[in-house]
Amino acid sequence: MDDNGEVKGAISAVKKGDNLAQLRLFCIHESLQSKGYGNRLLEIAMDFCRKMNYTHVILWTVDICSEARHLYSKFGFELTETKENTEWADYKMTEEKWEVELE
């Protein structure tokens, strides 16, 4: 997603198995948050996953990205796993695995 040629949002889908995709690098610039852009990017990614015949989609996030949880739930994702992580920062964070089955 770009704004006058400047990238301000992204999402990618990575094949992890025959019917399994993982959403990665989902981010929206602060200036575009809460304006529907994240919803649109997630919609595009999920449409792509369906087009590629993925039946299961996962994503990993961290607890400090709590604002996006409502989007994951809206698209049918459910929180299925959590684990503590201290490798990426000087403080403890919790990684979260979200999953959805596609029809």
C-alpha cells in the first residue's frame, strides 16, 4: 500500500505447505491506522489465499500489537498458541499464533 509513492502498509502470504499459508510482515503506518487500510490489506491477503487454494492460514504476532486483534477475529482467526520471547528486545514479550480455516 502506498501513499503518493511512499510505502505505508504491507502484508505478505508465504506458502508453508500444500494447503497452508502464513501471513507475514503485516504493518500499517501509524498515520493510516484506524482508517480501514489494515482491514483492506487483510482482505486482499485472505482473497489471495483462497485463490491459491489454501485451506489453513496462520499468522504470528506479538502482544504489543494488540490493536490488530480485532481484525484477526473479524476474519475468523483464533488465538491458538502463546509463548514468551526475550530474543528480540530487552524486555519480555509474548508471541501469539493465530489460525483460521478457510472454506
